[in-house]
Amino acid sequence: MTTQDDRLEFEAHKRKQALALGEDKAVFAQSLDMLTALDRYDYSYLWSWMGVPIIQMPADIMATQEVIWETKPDVIIETGVARGGSVLFMASLLEVMGKGKVIGVDIDIRAHNREAIESHPMSKRVVLIEGGSADEDTLTKVRAEIPPGARVMVVLDSDHSRDHVLAECRAYGDLVTEGCYLVVADTLVGHVSEENAPKKRSKLWFAGNEPLSALRDYMAETDAFEVNEVLNGKLVLSSSPGGYIRRKSR
């Protein structure tokens, strides 16, 4: 019995549905309500990657995996190390591909978090740099870790204020190479008011002073990036809807 090869049809259907989902404002509103409710249980804090807390939504983990597998970066820079699960997650994907490293940048890498990262089997593909992510001294150290000709991806997930994220976009955007992604995390808070903003945070972020505002301002001042409508379209139950942008051909 011969079974028809339906892979192209399957992918076309996925694309169509993702684009349609991205246009469904009612579903997005329901997703926002669900995430607001889940925040009472610290939902994004309940997950780990290979034994280390990752502090990410499952949808964002999957989306980042898709991007890394598709683009095969040699270097991934992440600002905001926190407990280390995210840098180790991306390092493990690079390990599967047999190449590359993750550069984790944070203004304060606490000793116990550093120990968890540096003692992990994936630490061989991680470089940690402590310092303000947009400070020139830090950027000099980051650039020194990028080999000539490397494909570079960037994830911005540190201080979520509009001014800081915009400064990061300007500082790291030029490091992203053709076809690779700049991911601006936690754009979801650009859709919430002060009243329904997540409260269990060291700082309260809501529409107007958050990553989505910074991303919109950055996209208005550069034509170097394009929004991946298919990927972002399916990012419901996600912290970073609209946050995945791709570097165009130079």
C-alpha cells in the first residue's frame, strides 16, 4: 500500500492556521486572561530544563527551539541569565547540532546560579559575562566572543523597561546576522493595564513602559528586521507574542 507524501500540504496547513490564529483577537484576549489567572500560581516559574529552572512559558521554549533549529546560529546571546535554565536550554540545542556557544549576559550573576550553570553538562557551550547589558565595556566583551563569520542570534530578557530594552535593541541588533532572529522577550506586558499586570515581580510592568513599546520604537527606526507573522501568529499562551523578528538580507 502506497501512502501519499503529505509533508508539504501539512506545512502549508500549519502556516495557514498560524496566520489565522494571529488575526483572532478574541482568542488572544482569552489567552491573556488565562495567563493573568495562571500568574497567581507563578506559572512561568514552574518549569525546568535539564534540572535547572528555566522561567519561561512552554510556548516560548518551543518557538525558540524552532528558530534555533531553522537558522543554525553559531552564537546565541541572551541578556538576563536569572537561574540559568534558558542559557542551558539553548546550549543543549547547540550541542545537538555539534557547534556554537551561548553568551549569557547579566548585571548580577548570583553565586549559586553561576555554580548551577558552570557545573552543568551543557556549561561547555556557555560563556557568562557579568555587567550591564547595554554598557560599552560589556558589549566589548560580548563582541570579543563572536568569531569572524559567525551566525548570531540575540534574545533580550533582562530589565524590561522601555528605555533599557530599546537601548539593548540598538546595541545588539547590529550583531544579529542575516536570516537570524532578535527575540524581545516579555512583550505580553505591552497588552496589560496597570490593574491586571502581574504583581509577583520585583518591578511592575504594564503598557507604555515595557518591551513591546521598545520593540515598536526600534522597528520604526530601522528597516533591518521583519516580523515573522507565522511564528508570532501562533504565540498564544506566550510571554513574547510579536517578539520574534528576523534580520533581512543586508
